[in-house]
Amino acid sequence: MSGDITDAENRLRLIRQHFLAPQGAGLRADRGTRATEPGAAMRLDVYDHMTATVDETVALAATLCDEQEPYEKPPTRQVEHVYQWLVDETPHLDEERQQVRDALIYRHGLEHAILIGESDIIRRHPCPECVTWGLAWDRHAERVVCWNRHCADGDGQPTTWTLAQLAKDHIARKSRRAIRAT
């Protein structure tokens, strides 16, 4: 699991350090200020992404811990440490809940990669349905698409997946490999 945490943390750190400022590289902000107002001090779409990431992680921690307080609050200055905080707060979870936690962390890592322009990361995963390597990110539909023609639906449309489905499948495969290895 630590490799997945490191990937997500590193990408979130990159977003915070290099993509949050208006002059940062990457995609331009979809949400901004009106022309009659001064420019935003930060890219609001990136800020929204970071806020949603932390909020979702904290909400999952509360859910997985059955709303039992107190648990420490996540770090606020360096948001990328929210994943280590989640793991530190949930070591007692059963295998099923750990997989839910790990899938969230992995999905966030995929989302961060796509935000910074590394959508080719999707190609490193086999299709959850046909288990071939024909996946790609469709940025317009914001979904993962399998281009294997044998995996298409009855109308010939490609099979699509959400990042959450892809992450859940990845974590489940990883867990099965670990069980077989022992």
C-alpha cells in the first residue's frame, strides 16, 4: 500500500506547489473571476480539487471508523499528508474496509495525475472487464474507455469505467496477488 500512498502524496504535492498558482503549468482554470475584477491569486479549479480531496478523505475516515471520535484532524498546511493521516487513523480496519480506504487513495492518485496532464497513467491498467490493455482516458466524458472491440457493448460502443471502478479493481487485484503469494 505504501507505494500507492507515495504516488498520491507526490502528485498532490506537485499540484500544491506548481499548479495552484495562476501561472502554473497545466490546464487553464475553468472557474475564474470576472474581467471587471482582479485576477484570482490562485487557480480556483485546482483549489477546489484539493479541498474536495481532503474533504472526501476526512469523510471516509469518519465513515470507516463508524463516526467514532476522537480521531486526530488531518494536517492542514501540507495537504498531501492527508493520505498518511488516513492510514494512521485506520490501522484497525478489517480487510474489506482497508480495501475501500486504499481504493480511495489510489483513485485520488489517478485524479491528481489526470489533473497535471499525466492521463497516460490509465494505460497502465488492464480493463476490469476483458483484462486487456486497451484503456484510455476520455477527457470529454471524464471516464476510462476500453478500446478493445471485443469488450464493446451490444451496440458496438466501447465499455467505460469511472476512476472509482478502476481503482477498486486495481486494489482488489493487488489484494488477490498478495493472498496468492502467501
